[in-house]
Amino acid sequence: MSELLLASKRCAECLTTRNRIVPGARAASIIKDCREQRNHFFCHKGGDQSVHCRGVHDILKGSRAHDFAVGFGIPVREVDPDTLGTTAS
């Protein structure tokens, strides 16, 4: 891992908002799984890039991947999800 990409803000369809692109029950399940595993979730706007979702990151106060990056001095670069321009399918 040369750097960890983290969304600089929640996108308009963030999993943690009412405008999410998945049903509420599915969003709750994903967040629950991330919380139990201390795992991250990739923003759908990242496309081919593995951009960590800002909403899930904020709710969980980080993740194992984020802690690993910080602990080993791997740069954490924030990217604006609105400028990524690609939606994963």
C-alpha cells in the first residue's frame, strides 16, 4: 500500500445518508459488519480506485486499514468524491 485514499467528505449518495443507493436495511447490515470487523467500506464513486467511504469512516472512527496506514507512516490522502467522476458498477 503506497497510500490510503479517504473521501474528504460524504458523497451525495453516501451509505450513511437518506440518499444512499442501497435500501436502509442493507446499509445498516453493511455498517454493522464494518463495525464488528473494524473494517472499512469503499465509496462507490471511487470506480477503479479504492477510496474509503468518509461516512463509514466517521461513524466507526477509523478502521484497521486506516490505523495500519497511520501506524506505519503510509500517507492518507483525502480525495473529493465529487471529482472522481466514476461510479463502480
